[in-house]
Amino acid sequence: MKKTFYSVALACLGLGLTSEAVAQKTLEASRQCATMEALQAQMEADPSLAQRMAAIENQTRQFESNPISQRGTALTGTIPVVVHVLYSNSNENVSDAQIQSQIAVLNEDFRKLNSDVNKTPAAFAGLAADAGLQFVLAKRDPSGNATTGIERKSSTKTTWGTADAMKSTSTGGLNAWPAGQYLNLWVCNIGGGILGYAQFPGGAASTDGVVIGPNYFGRTGYLSAPFNLGRTATHEVGHWLNLRHIWGDANCGNDLVTDTPTQQTSNGGCPSFPKRTCGNTTNGDMFMNYMDYTDDACMYMFSTGQSTRMNALFTSGGSRASLLTSLGGTAPGTGGGGTTPPPVAYCAAKGNSVAYEFIDYVKLGSINRTSGADAGYYNGTATSTSVAAGSAQSVSYSAGFAGTAYSEYFKVYIDWNQNGVFTDAGELVVNAAASSSSAIRVSNFTVPATAKSGNTRMRVLMSDASASSSCSTFSYGEVEDYTISVTGGTREAVSARIGSVTEYSVYPNPATDVLNVAIPSDRDVATVSVKVYDVRGAEMKQASFENGQLNLSQLAKGVYMLTISDGQQVKHQRFVKQ
């Protein structure tokens, strides 16, 4: 009766694990994940877990119902990671290099930077998503001291099972670091052919995290094919971020994601596309998804719906939101983590009189404000929108008049380098000629490829005097300030290097105006040179490289070859300009 109750509770959460599914798992000679069995044991030990998970599911549904939650490619944040290694022999004591390779795989897979994403069938390619999450080995321990993010312990225990014994010193393992500040990864031999298992959000903090066998961790070192490319951790961290198995752990089950096709059961090996089950006569199973059971070399993507589901955990009140403000990923003596903007002070600017004219409309992205006179200055920095480095943008604006329509000049400034002034090259993005019209005017500009990632200031100035500038106090008119969040810019390129990158990679590919180059953390950026060649072998000197980004805006659409050299190695990478 008790086991029946917990099976019902799992089913109510969309987590049903049927006897048929268990039998299928036993018969398969493929990937073995024990997450669902561990969850059932946890629910039996803690009846309140179902309630907590139901609350998280409710919050997720609310987030999914918001149209703006269908995210693009912005960086949500960076998660500090601690790796607890438990070993009974030298093979199980995985090297730092093997650990670093696993962090690199996570960063690639969760940011859609994996080189094999282009293998996704065309039917699903449009759904392959950047989840916006990065991972970095912890630099501070819970006491604030410097750390490598790795701790090791020798043990006589040769297998650990799935009862969480590895997560406590009292049972011979290593205690979890605070779950609200770190992703805990335990590396140990689980036994029973199990590659790994994870704890869903809502479980006990003392056992929160992911467990992976040493020979399935990373992509270099002690590994067992065909699970030797680090995708076991991608799969299990997906569970830790509230993703279900893609088949819903039931015959044609529900994984709670709308854009993943229903499929009969797990897929092992490397299926041929299309594989049609459960009436999916068009595209068939999304077997290349990280949450299926295919071989490491045959899984390449998370879907947009899965990305949205993961990101729900990091919104205000989300069960994993505190990870993005954790100090664990920052070196002692430096500032905090997360996405807090730098405290930059800006000059004052104001119109002394709005008795005759004022700004009555400003629109850029999700900034969309209609207003009357605001006493000469309006602080709208609580309102923000995101723009991608290298992207083309349009800003709309108009003047309002109390009576007679006077001739007005508009200027729009954006502090791209976040240094607190608007006088640097390219920061005057609109310099519109005088007009007495009250109609909405539209100006176009391009976000510099070298713009700094993060929050910065946009200033909209309207004056009847052409000489009025970003820090002017002038007679007639108005000033309004807003917040612009830049994504894909120079700070993000630096964070990619910090995030334990061990190999060169480029993204996105195909690219439009900007191609990011992730540089290994052990290389001096100053020594890196990048050259671009067309299919004939001619060098394209109009493609400029700076701060980890290649500006492609002057290149024609087509296929090109990139050569990266740093004095130690030369890497060749093909990319597409679209």
C-alpha cells in the first residue's frame, strides 16, 4: 500500500515510473540513470517532498505561461561547482584535467556551444536552445577561503549504490557544500551499471546534487565508451535543473515539456532519423536530446521548452535562484557573483522647463513608455530591455506639445563600455535633426560588437537647442534614462574563458555579425591571433578580432575558414556567415 501511495504521488507530479518502464530499463544494455528510483526512495523517506515539488511545478507553469519566458540566448548566470572525488584506486581518483574537461562540456552543452549541435536533424534544429547557464569550479569554499573547487578522499568502499552514502562523512563520503551556493558533483563508482543519478529541486539540502561514475565523467582520462564525452553529467545536471526523461518514464509518457515529441520509451545507441513511435508520424522521436538514453556521441541538444523549464528555477523566488548570487564562483578579495550591475555614477541632465514641450514616447525592445511632462527628467532605469552585441536595433521616440509645436532635436546615448560617460566613440546612437512634428520618429543603430555585457544606461534627450548634450541642463525639453542589458559582449567572452574552458571553440555558428571565440583559460589573450579565409584561401582582412570577438559585419554571406593561433597551437574552424 505504501509503495502504491508514492507511485500515485509521482504520477501526480508527472513523474510516473511504471513497472513496464523499470523492466525496460533492466533489459536495456545502454545508459542507466537511477534518478527516478532515487526520487521514489526520497519520497518514501520524506512525505513532504511531494508537496515541495508540486509548489516548484506550479511556479514553473506560471513562468512558462509568460510569453517573455521563451528565452533567446542571453546569459542567465554562472553556477559555482564543487567536485567531491571518492576513490578506491588510482583510476577512480580522476585527474584535475578530467574534471576540467567535464566543466567545459557542461559550458558547451548548456550554452549551445557544442560542436556537434549542427548534427541535429533539420526537423528539430530550430528548437535547439541555449539554456543561458555557465558553470565554474568554485573559487571560494563555504568559509570564504580560496579553493580549487575539488576535494578528494580515499576509501576502501568499491561501490556506493544510490542511497546517498557518498554524500555524508558519517557514511564514509564527503558532505555537500551549501546547496544554495554550489552545485555539488560527487564522482565515485556507483555500481550496478549505473552511470549517474541526480536530485530534483525540492529535495533535502544535505543530499542536493549529482552523482556520476568516474569512468563516465568528462571527455579525457579514465573513461568507458560509448559514454566518454561528458554527456552523463549534462543529462544528470538536466535532472538537477528539473528536467524529466524525454519519454516521461512511462509508455508514451509526459516529460512536462510541450516541444519534445511524445515517444514510447528510451532510445539507446545511435538511432537513425526519423524513428517514429507513439504516433509521431512526421518527425518521430527527439532521440538526440540530452534527456534521452542515447550514446554520448549521439545527443546534441536541449529544446526551447526545456530551456524555459530550467530557467524558471532562477527567477525571483525560484528554488535555485540563490546560486546566481553565490560568492562561491568568485576569488576571495573580489566582488560578488550573479548579475548585479556595476555601481556607475552618471552625470545629471535636465530640461528646466516642460511648459511647452516634453518627451511623450520612447520604445526600444521591451521598453515602451507613453508619458506626459516629467518635470524635465524621468528616471526609468527600473525599466530595461536586452540587446545582443552586434545586433541591429530600432528606437522610436516622439515629442509632446502643450500647445504650439516647436522644432525639437533628439539625441540618444548608450554607455556601451559602462564607464559612466556618454562621450566615447559610438555612444551617440541617435542624433536626429530638428522637427516640429509630434509623430513617432524611428532611428536605427547597431550595437557594437565590443559592447560590454551586462546592464548599462541609455539616455534619451530632447531639446529645442541643437547644442544640448548628454550632461546638459538646458532651457526647454526633457531627459529620460533607461537600462539596457547587453548580451554576448566582452564580459561574457571573458567569463567563457574563466569558466574552465580547456579548448578553443567558436559560437554561434552560423553567425550574423559577431562570432565569439572562447579562449582556453591557460592561454594569454594577448598572444591569440585570428585570421579568416574564404573558400578560395584568400584572407578576409575586413574581419577584425578584439576582446574575444570576431566582427563579421563587413563579410558577405557564405562559408569561411577561421585560423586561431597562439604560439602553442593552431586551430582551424569552419563557420557560416548568414
